[in-house]
Amino acid sequence: MLNQVTIHQLELFLLAAKLKNFSRAADQMAISQPAFSAQIIKLERILGAPLFDRIDRKIEMTEVGAVFEEYVQKTLSTLREGKQVVDDMTHQVIGALKIGASTTIANYILPEYLGAYNAKYPNCKIEMMVNNTNQIEQALLKGEIDMGLVEGPIGNTKRINSYLFMLDELVVIFSTRHRWKNRSSVSFDDFQREPLIIRERGSGTRQVFTDMMGKSRAPLNIAMEIGNTEAIKKSAESGIGVAVISQSAINRELKEKTLKKARISGHPMERRLNLILLHKKYLSNPLKAFIALLDPVEKIPDMGI
């Protein structure tokens, strides 16, 4: 019976498991909802067990479905890797490349690299996931992406190798009307008293910053937690508070003079931006070419780059 299972059905199953909604999943796959449901039902009949509980218009994975999901992810990841090996045997840079990047890197550093890669390798399709460091790590472990570029430390160091991509500096930003507007540095005591706008928990920027500040053992005056860098910049511009953000994220605002920046005296805030790969990950030609274009500070072993 298993020979009746198709890759298409497995892809539909994973999408439904992710979105928890047949209609939204069908829309994303550009097929009708009845056709989508029919394929899931057929897959359930082949397996002899329900994969989803249907409650009104909502769906939840059954215990069987949750176990099956893990094996489907491994199966499709292995098939994609096998297809890539075949493509690589032709010594061409063709195929698909799935990368994940945390927000600051995706929005302010990667666009230039992606443009150059697309121009040089037009036969490669790039898919990019943008999320915080924790989510990028989980996507890598599940085989949903080939590599990640993250701002924070990695939890699963047994399965993931981390390499220095580049160094980045965190700076304090504030309104051009702020009392610090003519200062290039501030004391930690002054900074500590200011209302602070900070990224959400799980963000690499927040993790690195709180690790640095944790050494002082001094409480911070956190006024707002925001999960979007642009929203943080706008909030700082409006005078709600000060924020700590990547230097690379404020080049436009500094040029247009809508924000000011300063450093905290005695508290250098340089951080690592890391390239992460699964341990013993097969490096396809598209992946090797992209890493070569990134030209990370710390070279990847056995790549010849």
C-alpha cells in the first residue's frame, strides 16, 4: 500500500500540519480546498489511521499525525538532498537553495548578497525564511532550510556547527530631539534610567544585548517589547524611549538625520553574526556558491573557499 503514497501528498500533509487549516493550505498550493482534503483523506486511508482531527473548521494533528510528521520531514529532506546530489554531478550551480536568516540580517545585510547571487546563478531558486534566531535554529534541525544566518547564540551545539560570518556593532539610538542629541557616548547609569524599547524574547539582538548587560547586574528600565526592527526605530524616532539596535539597521536613518546614535561608555557591544549548518551537512553546489559569495570571516572546512 505504501507504494501508493505520493510526494505531493506528503507535501500537502506537511503544509496542513504547519498552517492547521486546509483552506489556507489549499490556497497556498493553488488548488481547491475539496481537492486538497481529498488527497489528505486518501493518504489517511493508505496509512490506515487519521492524521488530523476535524473540529468545525479547525484541524489539529492526531498523535499519529505528529509522529508521522517527523518521518515525512526526514524523507522529503533526504529526497531533496538526493536530487541535489544528482544535479551537482553535472558540476552546475542549479537547483534550489533554502536559507534562513534572523530579522536584522535578512532586512539590512542579505539583500545585496541575494541580488549578486541571483545575477550570477539565475538557474538557482532561492527561498528565504525570516524569523528570530531560535526559530531559524529549529528550522535547520528539521531540515526545512539548508543553512542559517543568525544574530544570537545557538542552543543545540551537538547537531549544529556555527561559523563567524561577520562582526556587527550594537548602538543606542534615540530621537533627534532627545537630550543626548549632541552626544556620541553615554554613561551606563544614564542609559539605565532611560525607558528602553527592546526586541522580543528569542531575538538574537536581545539575547546578545542582555548577555552583555547582565555582567553589570543592573536592572534595565524596559518600557516596550517589539518584535519588529522598523517598529522599534519608529518608536525611538517618536521619543517613546531609546533602543539598542544593529548599526547596519540604521544607515538610512543616520543619513536622513531622523535618528541619532551613541555608544555606552565602557560597554563595547560588538557581536558575532554566525553562519550555521547541520553537523556533517551535505554541501550542494548552490550552497557552496552562496557561502563563497558571503565570504565568511571563519572559513568552512573542506569547501575550498
